[in-house]
Amino acid sequence: MAENYKVDNVDLKILEILMQDAKKPYTEVAKKAFVSGGTVHVRMNKLEEAGIVEKTTLKVNYAKLGYDITAFIGIFLQKSALYDQVMAKLKAIPEITNIHYTTGNYSMFTRSTARTPITSNRCYTTRSSKWKASKDGTMISLEESLDRSLNLT
């Protein structure tokens, strides 16, 4: 059933509401989506079973906890066969929050969050020399001006 689930406009509306505030009670979601609370509950279960909804998380303002540096680092792999090996090593670096396998100038593109620029840089340079990968570009984010979910409806 999960693989054959067809998403409709009610599902999209429910998702859109919960993407704005995942803690919103299903009864409130139901009112905004013009369905019953039971419908929201059943639909969310089906969306989870289908793999459309994977998890719910908290959005933390890391800067308020002292993690002021967000860095984006492009990594060029000497051979694409090294991807799995480098990926495993990057996953072991706690400051890295996102890793993308990319086309273009870099093989991989990462996002990290750290307390200082030195910590951000050290998390790559002390570990990358053994990987047959070179760090080609580092960009420090000065400000995140937009962070939003897609409009599904």
C-alpha cells in the first residue's frame, strides 16, 4: 500500500500546515484543512508508511547557542570511487550538518556549523589530507536571509 499511495490536495494541505509548525495539534490542522482530526491522523500515518514523511524535528537557532559560523565547503574527489569512503569520514565530523553529492566544480558540497572559523576549518583540514580529496572552496555564510519550506498547494 505504501508504494502505491497517491497524494491528493488534502494531503498536500496537511503537509503544508505541519511544515510550518510540526507541533500543531491535529485538531487545529483539521480545521485549517477542512477535514476531521481522524482524517489528519490517518493521512499522516499513510504519508509516513509511504516514506513521504520521514521524521519531525526541531529547528534550533544555533547562533543563540554560540554556534555563529556556518560554512559551505566544496570537496573535489580525485576519483568518484572514493565517494563512499569520504562520505563515511565526513559523517564522522560532528560539525557537518549536510552533505550533497554534486555535479559541477565539486564532487561533494557540505554545510557545517561551528563556534569559530578555526573550528570550522579544522574539522576538514585535519581529516581530509588522507582521503585523496581536496578542499577546493570554503564560503562562510554572513547571514541566512531565507529558510522556508516549499509551497505544496
